[in-house]
Amino acid sequence: MKYFLILLFVAFVSNAQIKKEQLDLMPWPQNINLKEGVFALTKNFKVNITGNPNPRIFVGTTNFLRRLDGRTGLFLTQGFITKVNEFPDAELQINCVQNGKIGLYEDESYQLDIQSNRITINATSDLGALHALETLLQLLQNSSTSYYFPSSTITDLPRFTWRGLMIDVARHFQPVDVIKRNLDAMAALKMNVFHWHLTDDQGWRIEVKKHPKLTNMASDGSYYTQEEIKSIVKYADERGILVVPEIDVPGHASAILTAYPEIGSKMVGFSNGTSEKNMQSTALATYAIERNAGIFNPTLDPSNPKTYQLLSEIFDEVCPLFPGAYFHIGGDENEGKDWDSNPRIQDFKKKNKLVTNHDLQTYFTMKLIPMLKKHGKQLMGWEEIMTKDMSKDAIIHSWKGVNEGVPAGKSLVDAAKGGYKTVLSNGYYVDLVYGVEEHYNVDPMPKNAVLTEEEKARILGGEATMWTELVTPTTIDSRLWPRTAAIAERLWSAEDITDVNSMRKRLKTVSFRLEELGLTHIKNKAVILRNIVNNQNSDALNEFSNICEPLKKYSRNKGGTEYQMYSPFTLFADACTPDAADALEFEIAVNRYLENKSVENNDLVSSFFKKWIATNTSLINLSLNAPLVQPILPLSKSLSDLSQQLLLTIENKQAPNSSLLNDLLEQCNSKDHADVELAVYSSLKKLIGVLKQ
């Protein structure tokens, strides 16, 4: 009887053949071929592993089973997987030829074949097999009563070898659980490099046992012990992820100089007539951890041998914690002001024939290369380290673009042409809270640059970057996900996978599925809203948040003085996210209305206006017992007033009052309230422009 029911189920599903556009795969595979039929899941579903894989496949497969069981509620009978060839007759066979190594240029390809009675994964190594399991989970479909995988064959491999995510833990410390849940998310989207920005002006976050002052004086008590570092590196390894640490030098040095001011570049107690002998005995400058965001002057002294002694001792202790072959030394945003004002450093430059501060920084950076090479590490730095004398062994991390006054990706092309391996982050700064489409349309391989095949091969890939000046453990997930999933697709999938509508559709499902990994990007919004409304009903505030987005491009942090590292990040702007859901729906409604002013489209557009008018009334009532609602009322009122005028035009067919509409529209474009902007402004402007004609 059981097999008869399964056959009936298979026949039913086969008749409703699924199509590629119905699948919510991300990143999209290189090749997928759907066939008739399905593999029907039962509680007896089991997995068997063969070959010579790394033990990480046992962890990954066990996690796969638990996630699959969590979605289906089948009470799968297979528990923990600990060895190969455990169930030779299992319906899912995973064949791994060799032990995967964590690093670049590894074979991460896989083949996934789903038939009605068996699923087979063939991969060169366990790394590819782990990717295949993520694809298989994304393929899961269901009817009203059952779950199944569509019969299909997938052949897949990444386009780029470096598919990274950087998380800054210096500005706002991110506890171990935050890092681990984001490693899980990375693995789910086939990302393979975690760049860990561990030090900056606002804090030193890694234990160095030989130099406890670094954490005692420069961490505010928030740092990772070496055991925690090892735990995270192991956790990443089990998910096929390389960890690249960053200790940012010689600039961004307030924290390290708080502990060791003697290696700083700032001098006090001298005048232009001070002799070199007296320079050596002048008082030390004092430094303090920064509490604001921005670029600051404290810089390591490249002329002081003690600087290199300390860094060498730090590297000797830190490098062994990270088995990977790469170490990021930052090197960015050093304006050299303390170098310029220090006569001793200027004299050092002359003696060593160093003409510019770039030359001096290159001198400094070159001194770090043997310190790292001693531990088998290759130096990587932000694009400022790329000068005519920089070693070709260095990896150049391209980050500057039009916001910094240079053509986007220029340093990427220059690096590739100059013989350097390079990684792109310009265009992937998710902390700028731009919409997902802006990131999705950025490709690491420049379209207009003329590059040889050898030069193209030096472009390793790209890396999403999450700076945390405005981000706490409560909000970091909502700033990373789901947009980083679209970046992951850009780094994995074929170059011609560019359909934005398809991406948005698939991203909705991916976002929801990330919750099973512990991501808080959806649920923490409700936590923040409850705080704002003082535990009153938050429906109206949630409605308003669905058409608002945080101010972009660091404009929320005006001059680096409005928000400090200890400021509250539990406000309305923190609940809002890029790609406001109702703003996207309103744009669709407006476009339909402008194409065809039918009754149906008229009613659809009008429904938004009526909702926003009602929302404003509810927000006013909420604010009577919730002071944190007050800052958004002016923006809500402006939208409500404009909505009323638009209803008169659209529903009552009154001639539009152009002057009034323009005034109200501009009020809706204000960025002076609650650190948010109305994401519906552009659609409103388009609508009003047509109505006035």
C-alpha cells in the first residue's frame, strides 16, 4: 500500500512538470536540465558517502539531514554521519574523490543527478559535494501533503575562485555566535572566503598573549580569545570557508597606539629648532580609542625599529591561528598627517630617498612581507598599497570608486595589468544600504577594459564588505542579507545570469530559508519595532517601515559626530532595510496604472494612498505613548497629505493642483526625519509627472 501511494504521488507531480523559472536556486547553476518525474521523500531517506573526503563532509551531510528534516517534519531515521560506506543502499550517494583543501583554486565543481529512485552527487572533493547539498536543499518542492525533488541533472562550478564576505568587528564587536551564523549563511550561498577585519581605530579585537595591553587597554573588554579564534576557524573549515584575518596598519592605528604610544608618529614638545638628540627625548603623544566613525591621524612610525619588532611578535602569535595562506594588512586611508609633522620621519625619508608618503608606506609594507612569509602567508592589502615598488606577490584589494573620485574598478584593472592578483569590493559595499540591484549589476570582470587572458586570470573574484560603524549584532544580519546572496550569485554564476526580476523572485525564498540557519535579518525587525512603540501594536509602524529605507552612503552618520560607537541603534532607521518591500510593489502598481488607467489599476494605486493615510492616523495615536515614534511623524504626514491630494485626482477626477502636488512631493523627499527616506518618492514623482500633463 505504501509503494502504491508513492507511485500515485509521483504520477501526480509528474503531470504538473516544474519549469526552471519556478525554481528558487541561488546562485544559479552553470547547467541545469530538468527531466520528467520526481524523487519522493520518505522518512527512510538516507545518505551514503564514498571516496576519500575530508571529515567536514560528515558534518555537512549531518547538517543537511537536520535542515531537510526541519523543513519536512518527516522524522528522518538517519542520525549522525561519521564514516564512509555506512549505508551502501542509501538513496543519496555522495562520491568524493579526494580530500578538499581550504584555499583558492580548489576544484569546487559537482554533478547532481536526481532520478525517481536515486540521487547521486559526484564531486572531485568534499568542497564540491557541500555545494551540491546546498543546491539539493534549494531544489526541495512540495505538494499539499508531501515533499519531493524534481528529476534533474545539474553540472556546476564557480566562475571566480574568491567569493568573499568581510565583516568588520572593530567598530562594533560581533560575538562568536554572530560570526558563526553568518558563516553558515555564506556556505548556503557557496561563498568561500571570510575576511575578518579585526583591528581599527575603535578597537583591537584579538588576544595576543605576549602583549596583553592590546586587549586590556584597547578593546573595551570585547575581543576574541585565541581559543575562540580557533573555534571559528574550525567552524569555517567545516563549511569549506577560508578565513583571512586583517590587522590594519599603518593607519587606522588609534587602538594599537593606545596600548603602545611609543611606536606612534605624532610628536609633542618640539619646535622647528629642536635638535635630533632632543627629538629622541621628547614626550610621547597620548592616544585613545576612537568613539566616532571617520578617518583619523594616528599612524604607526615606519622609522622606528620598535614598530617592526612589535608587529613581528604579533604576527608570530596571530599567524598560526589561521591556517590559510593569506593575511590582510589593510594599508588604507593613511593620510600621513602625523608623518608630515614629524621632523624625525621626514629626515628618515630623506636618508632613505623616499620622496612621497606613498614611498614611505611601501617601505613599511615591504618590511611586513618577510614577517608573514615566515609563516607561509601571502600579503594582501587595500589598493593604497599598490605602488611602483610594491612586491608582485601582494594581492591588491580594489575598493575605491566614483564616491572616492576615481573610476569604479580602476585599481582592479591597473592591478591586473601590473602583474598583481586582485579582488574587487567596489560596488559590493553592503553597508552603504543601496538596493540589491546596484550590487547585482557589478561584475568583477570589467566589460570595457582590454585585458589579456593572463591578466583576466589575475582577477580572483570579489568580496562583499560590511563595515560596522552603524551596525550592531542585532542589525548586522539585516544589513548583510539577503542582498549578499545576490553578490554571491554574481561571483559564482555565469556572466549572463543578469535578470533582475528573476533574481528578486528567487531572493525572497532564499531570504526566508536563511532563517533556518539562525539568521536574524527578518525577525529582529519586530524586536526593534516593539522597542519603538513601547510594546503597543506595531502594525502601523511596520507598514510605514515597508516604504522607508535607511539613509544611504553614510549620510546617516553626519560628519562622524552624530553617532558614536556606543550610541543607540534601536531606532526606526535600524528597523528599515534596503529594497523596502511595499516600495517595490508600489512601483509595479504605478507602472501598470500609467500603462492602462483601468478601474482595476486605479483601485490598486488608490489602495496604497488609503493605506498610507490610515497609517499616519495610527502613528499619531501610537506616538501618544511612544516618544520614539515622534521623529517619523513629519514624514508620515507629508506622505498622507500627498496621498489625499492624489486620491482627489485619481478617484474624484479633479484637476491636479500642480503647485500643491510639487510642494508636497518635495516634502516627501526630505531626509531630515528619523534618518530615513521614503523609498516611494521616485514612483510618486513619476506618477505626478504624468498626472500634471
